[in-house]
Amino acid sequence: MMNGKSILVTGGTGSFGKKFVETILLKYPEITRLVVYSRDELKQFDMSNEFPAKKYHQIRYFIGDVRDKERLQRALEGIDIVVHAAALKQVPACEYNPFEAVKTNILGAENVIEAAIACGIKRVVALSTDKAAAPINLYGATKLCSDKLFVAAENFRGKRDLHFSVVRYGNVMGSRGSVIPLFLKKRQDGVIPITDERMTRFNITLDDGIKLVLFALQNMWGGEIFVPKIPSYRITDIAAAIAPNCRTEITGIRPGEKLHEEMITETDALNAIEFKDYFVILPSYPPSWDVKEYLRIFKGKPCEFGFKYNSGTNADWLTVEQIRTLIKQHVDKGFTII
């Protein structure tokens, strides 16, 4: 469905955005246009050296902020598909600068929705986070609000050929802010800082995150939140995989941090459907399409009462050796044990 289409990525110079652009250029060379929309001119300059317009005739670099609806609307002219990845996502920064997070993550989301409706966009997929499920920090709260906005947008799109969906997944291995680059750096000092030995997290690679977004664009009916089935890891296993010969130092849980993350709460599960490789959380109000037909076509079943998808009770766990393999494949190809 990508070939012959024009695509815009908000937050296009971030970890996800760069890899998404690389994937689209490789897999869908017949796209009409691929717009990188972000506010950092230096990152755009660096990215334009990696993906120059002379080599990739489809690519465009558009400086702008999702807070600026007029600029966003101009950027969306002639676009078919929007992937919304722009966000303020550092938990401590959001706690210290709360309304900045609100302006980008909530008001920016509403700007994307309104600009998409005004410009005749066909498909919008917004990236979410496990921290949006039962949030305890401001980042998670703003992303939950953003999710609600995109799900509700399906309700007031009118008769337009336009659909909105959300993709929610856990920690991206090796992304900015991930614990893995921190541990790789700290092992040089011989001490690995661990907040709490009981801590667990969901894990997904950047490649799998992009596959999920492409899957959502291909299969969305509108108003769904897609949640992948992915493994968990223990923070102690990450430390053992990266620095088995270093001592660990317990530093304590940081403000706004959970011991275990959730992607589907017990309440979410009342409207959740399970499929072979993923879950879908349906909107709390009845969608405009037939749920029974949706279940039949995609071969899904409603989640059982009391179900929740939690990193601490997950049935799928990464071993120390699997973590090492993934680090070498997706984070540092020269990774070795020292």
C-alpha cells in the first residue's frame, strides 16, 4: 500500500523516525514522497548527509514543530499517510517541565489530528508507550491522553476516507534513553547502577516496532490500539548479559518509575482482543465497524475477564544469552563480554 503514496513522519529525526525512513526507502522505492518533519535543524542536516535528496529523490526535510498547527498543515499538503512519532519522552524532563510535555504530547497530537482532517490524509498511526497504561508519571499521562485523542478522532472524521489508530509497545532496545547504552558505558567503570533488582520491562527491537507500524497501516479499521506480543527482561539479566564481571549498585527507583510495566490493564482487557502475534484494544464506545466481522477476518478472540499484560507476569522472557545476541544484532555489532 506504500508504493505511489506520500508519507510524513513527525519526529522524523528520532530513533524510530530514522529507522522508519531507512526501511521505507529500502522496501518501497516507488513511494512518491517521504517527508521528515522535526524541529532540530542539526539532526536534519546530519540525516540529510546519510539520506541525501540527490540519491533519494522522494525525501524531503521539513523543519517544524507539532505545536505549530499552521506549519504542520502546510507540511501535510499532498500527504496520504502520517506516522506520528514526535514526543517529549524523557520521564525526568517531563516531570520538571510538565506543561512543555502537555504542549507537545497532547496539544501536538490534537494538531496532527486536525491537520490530517483538514488536508485529506488517508491513514494516521500514532506511536504510544507502555507507560500510557495506568500511568504514574506525566509522560505516561500525556501519552494516554494522546491515545484517547487519536481513538476519539475516528468518531468525528465524518464520512472522510480517513482512519486513525495507535501502536503501543514497550522499551525499544538501544534507543535513546534505553538502559542498555547506559550499562555499556558504565561497565568501563566496573560498577552497574540498578534501580531495583525486581524491576522488569517489555522489550522490542526497532525493526519489530517498525514492522508493527507497517502492519497497523495495512490492517487498521480505525480506532484500535495495537499491542504486540513481545518478551520481557529482568534488569538484573541485562546487567549480567552486558557486564557479568562488574559489581552492581542499587540506586533506588526514580520518581515516576514502576517496578513492572503494563501494556493492557485489567480494565483495558474488557475491550481487548487477542490474536496470534498481537492484541487490539478496541475503543470503549462501539466502533463504526462490525466487531464480529473483525474477529472472523483476523481470527481473534476476546481476552478473558481479569486478563492483564504485565512485564512482570509475562509468559515470554529473554535469557541472558538471548539478550547478548540481540545487543550484537541491534545495538552494537562489536559487542563482546569484558
